[in-house]
Amino acid sequence: MKHLGIGIGWRPEIARAVEGLDGIDWVEAVAENLCPGHLPDSLLRLRERGVTVVPHGVSLGLGGAEPPDAGRLADLAARAEALGSPLVTEHIAFVRAGGALTASPPLEAGHLLPVPRTRDALHVLCENVRIAQDALPVPLALENIAALIDWPDEELTEGQFLAELVERTGVRLLIDVANLHTNRVNRGEDPAKVLDGLPLEAIAYVHVAGGVERDGVWHDTHAHPVPPEVLDVLAELASRVTPPGVLLERDEAFPPAAELAGELDAIRATLRAAEPPRAPSAPMRPGPHGAPADVGRSRERLALAQTALLSSLTAGTPAPAGFDGPRLRVQARALAAKRADVVAKVAPELPGILGEGYREAFASYAKARPMRGGYRQDALDFARFLLDAGRPADAEARRALARWWKERAGARPPGRAARLLRTLTRAA
């Protein structure tokens, strides 16, 4: 595997700071935020200096029941080729559900959700990974995610699940030590035991990030400094294997460049101080692989389970059997808050128009309205929801919202008469 060294997540908000940091060997950029024909000047300058750029995808949903979308795969491949990247990365997660396999409306999570560690989920994931590998021009590495919730009746440990995935597909692993710490707090999983079960030779690189604990739940925010507990997990990993690369992630509340440099120095110091890699203990071997031939049936069962969970999280339907109800509510609130945050980013005019009432208005909209077409469509649907309800109450703000909607939706916002007619029609 290519030696990457020490890197940092490139984000537009800190592009200049990243360019000025000393000792940066490589950067990682969110793939969906890049256009191959119009790469940011900052990334082009970094590449000219010999800095490696790795595209990091967030929307494939390889852990979902459906096969990966050919268009999304083509986009990811184009970004890898445009950047001259040695590999691309994604997540072991699902991000959407519903659709043809369940004969129900498609649902979008807007977030990475955990895959059940079951034989069905593993069969589907392996098949999806093979499809992705065939479509990509460079090797693929997959990241373990953080989770607030546990699936009931899981059949494999995290280590067993990942080890068998690697054995059956040859995929590389992106190990996020912050996510291992998150799962220790939220799910009681010992990072050392997870590391003991991993095929360490498959590690492509490592993520390090910060978070915060609230009411006994660790939130993987990527908006806080890296805590000592996460560096301890990095040291655990470094005592087992020398990682080809280690990268600092920061996505929100960006600190001054000096603080980013200090966090990178702490990562370097942790790697230097770690015990030399020792011979790993024999990993927990997966059990019998089962019969992966009938992936279609596995897809159907997984689709039903994931749709029930996502519907509960985003549309307020009853919690599926076996899940922790209070923990599901925590996850649902986290999804709604993130959804509001991202809509505010892609449509910053909306918080400007609605002012302090933005979040309350968005919460009332999102309570039983799952996202179905991405965040930009979500912003349009939110505005339409408010206009249909004759909101906001302030006439000037309502006119501003109507103008905003009309400019982007290409249609006339509903007036009072249209709303009344729609109401009467529905009643009839």
C-alpha cells in the first residue's frame, strides 16, 4: 500500500490554512464537493507541490440493500482520475432505503447509518463492493463508522464482519480511531478487541477526529479538538501496525491554523511514542461464510429492515422490534439537527429570511417528512411547506420566501386561493 504520511482533510473554509501548514504529505477531499473539470485552485496548487489528494465519498451507500448507483460510481471514478489519486474511500454504511425492493417511497437519511452485522448484510455489502471495485480505476478503501444505535440479533462482531469483508473482496480498510472511541462510549465496544480482530495488513490509512460527550452519548462532531482518549486508540493501533497514513479530520467550527498545526503535532507525537508494532495476536476468524449465492433474497430482507429503521428515524413510524427506543429518539434528533444544518448551508438565504424561527420551522416541517431528493430539494420542499401554510406570519418575510422559492423552483408559489382549493380537494 502507498505510504501517505501525515495529512489533513481539505475543506474550502480552511484551504489557505492547509496550504500553509508544514509537513503535510497528503489531503483528503469530500468527493461529492468536487467537479473534475473545475477543481479548486487550492487543490491544484497542492498537487503541483507533490501533495497527494484522495477523494472521500459519502453518498454511495454501499451498505444499503440496493446495488450502488452507476452514475455515482462514475462520478467517483472521474474524481479519482482528475486528481491522480492512488485510491478512493467510502463508508461501510447505508444512507437511503425504500424504493423498488420494498415497493415504498425512497427515503434519504442525510447521514451515515450502521449496517447490521448479519450474514444477509455481509452478503449484500460484499456484492456491492465488487460492483464498485469493477467501476473504479484505483483501489477502494472502506471506513468503519460511528453509531448511536445497535441492531438487534447481530451475528458477527465488528472485527469478524470487517475481516470477512476483506477476505471475500480484497477491499482495503480506512480505520477511524475516533469512531472506535465513539462506539466504546455509545455501544460498549472495546477498541482494543476490535483492533485485535482486524486484518491489519489491509489498512490503507487512519482517520483521527474530535467529538464531545453529552448525557452519556458521544457525538462524533468533527467540530471539537481531538481528545486524549482518541489519541490513546491511535496509540493502540500503532502498537500493532505502522499505518501507511494518518489524517486529521475537521468539518465544522474551524480553529486557527496554529491549532490545526498543534493537533497534527499531537498525532505525530502519539505515533512516535507508541510501542513498536508487535506481532498481532491471532485475529478472531469469521465463522463459515454461509451460502452467498442468493444475494437477491438477502437484498430483500435487508431492504425491509433498513426501510423500517429509516422510516422510524425520519418519519416518526413505530420503532422496529428489538431496538432501544430512547436511543432511536436520540438518533432521530441528531438526524433532524444535521438536516437543518446542511439545508442552512446549501440555502443560506432561508435562515436569513426566517431569522430565529428557522430551526423551529424546520423541525415542524421535518417531523414527519423524510428527505427524498437530497438537501437542495429538501430546501425547496421546506419553503413550499411554509408557503402552503401561509408562513412566515410576517408578510414581508413571506414575500421574500416566495421570491426565493420561485427563482429556484421555476414555478409560481401557491397563493391563498390555490391553498384553499387544494385543501377542499383533499377533503373531498
